[in-house]
Amino acid sequence: MKILDRYILSRFLFNFISCFTILMIIFIFQAIWLFIDDLAGKGLDLWVIGKFLLYYSPSLVPTVLPFTVLLASLMTFGSFAENYEFAAMKSSGISLYRAMRSLIVFMVALGAFTFYFANSVIPRAEFKAYNLKQNIAKVKPAMAISEGIFNDIQDMNIKVEKKHGKDDRLLDNVILHQKNSKGENKTVIKAKKGELISNEKSDILKLKLIDGYYYEDQTPSNPKNLDNYPHAKAEFEVYTINVDLSEMNDVDLDEESYNTYKMYNVSELGYLIDSIEENNSTTVRNFSDNIYKRTGITTMNRSYETDNKKDSIKNTVKITEEQPRVSNTPGDILSLFEGRKKEQVVETALSNITNIVNTIDSRKAELQRKDMVLNYYIMAMHSKYALAFACVILFFVGAPLGAIIRKGGLGLPMVVGIALFLSYHFLGMFARNYAKDASIPPILGSWLSTIIMLPLGIFLTRRATADKGLLNIDSIMDPLRNLIGKFQKKEK
């Protein structure tokens, strides 16, 4: 039996390594195509580009590895069934479970190694790749300007609609906010076109703006004129801004100072999740206390308690003279006022409610963003566990399915493998997108695709071990035939 185990394992490893190598090359070329605009033609050394791709490659493993396991198991067991090797095994009394035993041990070991890789190697590689990309953006200012969003460059905040030309130095529809020495944003410049001009021998970058307007807020000497919003406006054909790059050109590409949620292992993520949850709870608690105090309920409660104390003192002294007394129930508050004052009280209450609602609406986006950050961290931690289990579960999907379809090679197994993997991948992607805004729990967002594949693996394994096809057509057609026969008898 050891010879058989070695034979099955060697066939599987050959398919596994071949598929993994081919898929990694394909996805790396996809990464090159994705970052070609940021890396190519920027004067970067091939060593720097190669190092970036090397750091980026481990982040492809969570996508490539499950696909490799599914495809390799389909090809291996499909080839065994197609060449009647399974028939020879079964005639010798070897079941499908027994034939899969060596591979089950290998898959468990692979799952453990995958968790270690996702927990240790991928966070470090993400850390290196992200920092290298940020440092490259410092050295090459054109890379630091992304289209359609505001980008911080020293004391400027610049937005461009489109970059084009050599090294993306030509800019269209430029909006620039310039800060003064106090960090105040009082200058806005808009231009239809722009150009970045630099020289390797100079530390000065020239930003040449063409056909635009210059706006600047003025601070009046008399504070009473602040409400008039004085400003200066000018039209220009060409306006040049000089940016000192002496600090940028001294950037160390190996500097490491940036962190995101993808760059932590499980223990670090657990600590950060607890800290973020506590911080979010404190923020919500303080905000709710502030809103509660702004309603004025606390003041009303103190007045109510004071009135009750006064009533108890009057009862103790036994004042016999009857005096009119107003009830302290909420329904009698307006009865304390008359005429126009009642309307003023109602208007004030409505104004307070409107202000409170506006305050809640303005803070709603911030609180949702905090919850979204927490969800990212929770999904990042559970995705490491889900990836390890996904490799094992997808093996139990691919191996019995290969034995059922009885086709090896790169034909039908490739088609079936791609269809199953796309289902698995898009389920996971949709689940993570829903989990970001807490539409579903973030833990479910990491595990949903794996959980859905589990019953499919159990179903296919049971069908394959019982020597049954993928679907039993007779079990579906027989009830329909019986039903049609009953109707025909009734008509006769």
C-alpha cells in the first residue's frame, strides 16, 4: 500500500506544482499590468521593480492556492478514473477513502502551512510592498498624484482629472489648495491644464499651470468685517509654482513606517480589535451622553426632584391653606405657560430636536467609518483561518468530482475547476463587501464561501464513494412519469 500512496501522492504533487507555477505566473503578469502605469517609464531600476513584484507575490497566494488545490485534485482523480486505475484499485478492495488517505494527510499539513504563511509571511510581504510603493511615490511626484482625488504634496493639496504624456507629466483640470505658514487653507487655484517640469540636477520641481484662476481669502484688519468674506481673485494664462524636492530626493526606499490592517498577524490583530472595540464604545458612549445632556432632561429631572422636596416639606409643616398646585407630569408642562409663550416653548423644542438630529446625521458617517475599520480587522484575522480550511474543503470538492466526471488533463477539469473557483471566489468577495458595512457579521463575511463549499464537498464525496453519478436523473424523472400516468388514467 505504501507504493500506491507514493504513486498517488507523486501524481498529485506533479499536478499541484505545475498548476501553482502556471497560475502564479499568470497572476504576477496581471499585477505587472495593474501597476504598469506606476512603475514603467519612471526611471526606476529593474532591481526596484523586481523587488516590488517579489514583495507583492505572497499576497496572491490566498487567491492562487485554493484554485490550485481544486484544479490539481480534479486533474489527478479525473485521470485515475479515465485510465481505469480506480477500477483496478476497487477490484483489489481499495476504496476511494483509502486511495485519498495520503493526500488527506498532505492537505492537512498544507492547511497548517497555509495558516503559518498567511499569518507570518504575507503580513511581512504586504508591509514591505506597501512601504516600497509609498517611498517610490515620494521620489517620483507624478506617482504621488492619483487621478480624481485630492493628493497631499508638502504644503499643497492637488487634484487632477487626468494625467497623460511622457511620465504622466501633463495634467488636465487641476484644482490646487495651498496652505500658508499657519497651515490654513486660504488659497485655491484652478487651471485647465498643468505640467510637471523637473531636472535631475535640480531639487526644484516646477508646477506650470495654464489658463486658470487664482482665489485667496483675505483677513481684514477690523474683526467686524469678517462676515463680509473679503477675497482676491485673479485670472492668469501661465502660473508657475516651485516645489522643493530636496527632502524627497533623500528618501530611503527601504524605509519602513507605514502600516495597514493587512500587515498584522493573528495575535496583533486580536489586540488591535480589542482596542478598536473599546475606543468605538467609548466614542459612542460619550456621544450619547452629550446628546442626552443637550435634550435638557437632566435639568428637568433636577427641577422635578426639587419640587418634590418642597412638597414634602410643605406636608411636614402641615400648611392648611390650600394653594393651586400644578402636576409635574410631562403632559402638564405646557399648562405652565400661556398664549405666545406656549408657541415659543414648542418652537424651541422643535429647534432643539432638529439640531440634535442634524448632529446625529453629521456624526453618523464617522461612526460608520469606525465600525467599518473594525470590520476590516476582524475579517483580516478570520481570513487567515478560513484560507487554511478552504484548501482542505476544496480538495474534498475536487477529488470526488474528478472521480465522477472521469476526465483528466486540462480540458473538462479546467472548465469545471474555473466554474467552481469563480463561484467560491465571488461568493467570498460579495460576502466581504456586505460585511464591510455590517450588513452581515464580519466573521460570516470571511467564512461564507468556505461554509457553502463544505456541504458540496460532503455531497460529492458520498456520491463518489457510492459509485454514483453527479445527479441521478431517474430519481427526478420517475416521480414525474408517475404523476403524468395518474392524470392519463383519470382522463380515460
